Amino acid sequence: MFALTFETFGGPEVLRYREVPDPVARPGEVLVDVRAAGVNFADIYRRRGHYRELGEPPYIDGYEGAGVVVALGAGVGGLHIGDRIGFVDVARANVTRLAVPAERAIPLPEGVDEVTAAAILLQGLTAQYLSEDSAAIRPGDSVLVHSAAGGVGRHLLRLCRAKGARVIAMASSEEKRRIARDLGAEAVLGYDGDWVAGVRALTGGGADVVYDAVGSTLARSIEAARNRGTIVTYGMSGGAPAPVDPLMLMQSSKALRGAELWDYLDSGAERRRRSRKLFDALAAGVIAVPPIETFTLADGAAAHRRLEDRGFSGKVVLVP
């Protein structure tokens, strides 16, 4: 098989397309011909050396994708050769063939091709648990969504709107603010100026729920929430947040919650249940497929450069 690899940490230029030994399906695994693999910022961080738990070189990025089952390991039930499946948490996925634990295989419904699955599964499932499990969104609630034109933010905005919430979107450029408006945000703010005052003015005192994916904005996000509001922190795209004083939360009765997708995808049954709901939301038009740009696996360096272009608002997908 072929893989997109790197042996040293650095920029996109360290990536190499090379032939590597074929995998085999061990007990409890299925062998998958990978038809599409999503590229995420975590892949860039690994390539740069920010994550060190990569084993020995050659390193292979990726953990999200979709493909077709071509072999079954011993003891696998409920899956068949020829089935189309997706996955969101299988390491070393930037390859043409991958051994996938059967419990992590997500069946793809008719109408959802492999590229679409690789473009929506990870960010969509993240937005889903944020809107359903991390905060109780009620009709009429005011919800502030950071990075609203990004991979998770665009789905989160739509899912909160579907629950009847008034969504205030935060975005870093006028083009991204336009995207957030088109996605249904009631109001859109930029990060320049006193956006906390803007949120308070729009909500009459503060948002009911704030979703913060930026990290470095967390202190201000807490300010932007109303008393007894909820702040959900789930990313650090803008840098690590400063420490939070629990006394300040106590004095305003605000709740600060951390959020991690893998705590919710804790079994094969739960992956399948949540994925079915996500595909149903896609079919119903509650969420939409983001703009997709595809690159061949051999052109993986260009794919990384495109994702690193912060002006891009969509999903980068690698295909064989």
C-alpha cells in the first residue's frame, strides 16, 4: 500500500508519499480500502512535532476517513466485505489501506459517499455532542459560537438554530462573518473591538451558553455569559487559556465545562447511534456539507498548505 509519511518534524515539505508494508486484519478488525481521509489541524500539529506519542518513524498522520471493507479479521460480526464504512478515531489513516477495529466502523447510509463522510464525521459528531450533551439548549436561548465559520462551528451554529436558539456568531474576517450569516446566525461579531460589550448589548446582559474553541478567549467568554450561564471550552486554536478563578464563577453562578468527543464515543453502539443521528440531520438539511477541496494522497503537502491557509473555510480531504 501507499502512505503519506514523515520522518522529521517540520513544514509540509517533510511529507513523503511512499510505499509501505500492507496491513492485515487482526482478530476484531476489518481491512479497509481508504477512499477518503479528512485532514485536520491535529494532523498539522503532529507533523510539526507538537504531539510526540507517534511511535517510531516513518510517522503517518490522520485518524478520520471512509472506505470499503475488503477483508474481515477473526471474530468480526455484523460487517461484510463490500460494506462502506467511516471512522473518526483510527490512527495512521493517511494510507490507501487501513486495519480498522470493527467497533470503530461506522456504516455509511445510501446517499453519503466516502468523501462526504470524511468531510463531516469528526466535526459533525463534535458539534452534535456539544449541542446535546455539554449544555441544555432551549428555544429562545442566546448562544455565542466562536469560530462559527470553522469546521465544528458551522455545524454547531446550525444545530443550535434547529433547537430554537438565537445564535451570535464570532468570526475573524469579513468573509467568515458572511459565511456565518448565510448559515443562519442572528448576529455576527468580529474579534476586534469590545465584542463582550456587543454580546451583552445583543442579549440584554449576556449569552445563556458560550461555546469557546479558541482557548485564549476563555476569560472574555466567561464575561460574555450571563449570570447562571454556561461556558463550554473545547479547543485552543488561539492558544491556551489563562487559569480561571473558581471564586469568580461562584460569585456569578456561572458553569464552566470542558468537553471531549472521545468521552462520548465510548462504544461501537454509541458511535453508530450518534452517527445515524448526524446523517439524519444531514438528510433533513439541519446541517450541510461544508465546501470540500480534495487532494491526492501523493499531493498531501499541498493539502496541508491549504489547511494552514487560515482564509480557507471548508474541509480538506485526501483521496487515493
